[in-house]
Amino acid sequence: MGPGLSMLAGGLSEAVNMLASKLHENWAEGYRAGEMAKGNENPTRMKDDGMGGQVDILNTSYADLPPKWQAENKAQAESAIGLVAKDLEGAMGNIEGLAAQVHEQWLSRNSWAKDGPLGVPYSELPEEEKQKDRDVITAAHEILSGMMSNEDEVEDEMPEDEI
């Protein structure tokens, strides 16, 4: 972990949950926009909830999704938070390298994608797909930076004898 991130160790799970929720929101916004562009005014995306029922993953918040449908967002968030936390200060200077690692880790979790258009090295992805991976790193950086900033503010406000 980078300097100062040891203070965040307990908050990393909070950062993962924040990022996982943001990733789900971003996916839902993009999917909804695509469906509406096709003329579907009230899009849904019904899936098996893993408990014998159905869930509309498009119109359900991350927090309310069944664990089965939280899993990929959480795995991607854990990956990105872990990568960025190793070097918070240098992460944005290495965004292409970190985005490539996010893509490779995604491929390792999603074997179904290996035979499709996304089953290529990061360098061969279309620009739109690369941007999605960069956005994951950027969001992770923003969340961790915000948490560090809040931690610094709390420390500055505490009397010396309580630090």
C-alpha cells in the first residue's frame, strides 16, 4: 500500500462497495441509453436471481441486487481498488497500464468472453472498450482520493491529545 493508505485499510471494503455501486450505475445508464435510442421507452433486463425468481438488473440498485448479480461488479471493484491503492499518487500517470490489468483480470473471470470481440489484449480493444477500463481506474482513484482527503480533514480537526 502507498503512503497513508494504511489508514484506509479498514475502509477499503467501503471503497469497494462504493465503486461496485458506481460500476453498476454506469452500466445501467449506458444500457438504458442504448435501449432508449432503439425506441424502447421503458427498458428492463430480467435475469434469474439465483433463488428461483427473476430480477430486473437494469432497474435495481446495486445494493438491492441478489449476490449473484453483485459479484462481477464487486470483483471488478476489488481489482481496481487494489491496483490503485498500491500507488495512489502515481495511478493516473499509469492509467493505460492499470486499465490493461483491469481488462486482463476481467477476462480471467469471464471465460465466455475469450472467444468474442473482447477476448483480445487491451492494446487491441476498440477505443470505446479501452475507455471503459480507464473509467474504472479513474473512478477507483476518485473514491480513494476522496477517502484520503476526508481522513486528512478528520485528522486535522482532532485535538493533538486524541491523535
